[in-house]
Amino acid sequence: MSQKVMELVEKATMKAEVPVFEIGDTVDVHTKILEGSKERIQIFSGLVIARSGGGSREMFVVRRIVAGEGVERKFPLHSPKIDKIDVKRKSVVRRAKLYYMRDRSGKATRLEERRG
């Protein structure tokens, strides 16, 4: 009984259309930023290294390199703050989590592109 109630509550907060992306994809996440009374879109682009959770609690982690430092950001998939997610590149990976990418730098961070 309570499981069905939880599903109904979650369904109301979930987005109707969720973009299809996987671990290893390079994405652009368009995030709404509030600055005073103005709202603007900020783009965070990088490699999806993890996805976790389910339903309205689903999250994904995007990693990129800025000025030689690795920056990771965790986004809720169904957040109203996320405007859209663009998939720029798909890569071949054989793991569910790419945490090993944190230890790599330079050319070692390259992943093979998925064809078709």
C-alpha cells in the first residue's frame, strides 16, 4: 500500500521526457542559475562517470577538467533546475562506474568512441 503511494508522489515530480544517456557519454548539462531576480542558463560539460538511485531520486555525476584540476558535479536527473541535457559523444565502456578516471590525466582519459 505505502509503496503505491510513494510511486504516485514520485510520479508527480518526475519529468515527462528524460534524455537517453549512459555512463561514458560526454554531455552538456544546461542548468538554470538564479542571480538576483534574473535567471540564466549555465552549461556544465563533461563525462558521465556514474548514475545512481531510481525514480525521482535518480542522480548522475559529470566530471570535467578545469585549469588542470578535476571538477565533479552531481545532478538530480528530474530536477526542475536542469533545462536540458545534450549528448555530445558516446563512448565504449565496460563498467557501471568510471571512478578510475579520477586517477588519470592527459591522453589516458580518452575513451573509444561508440559507432552507430
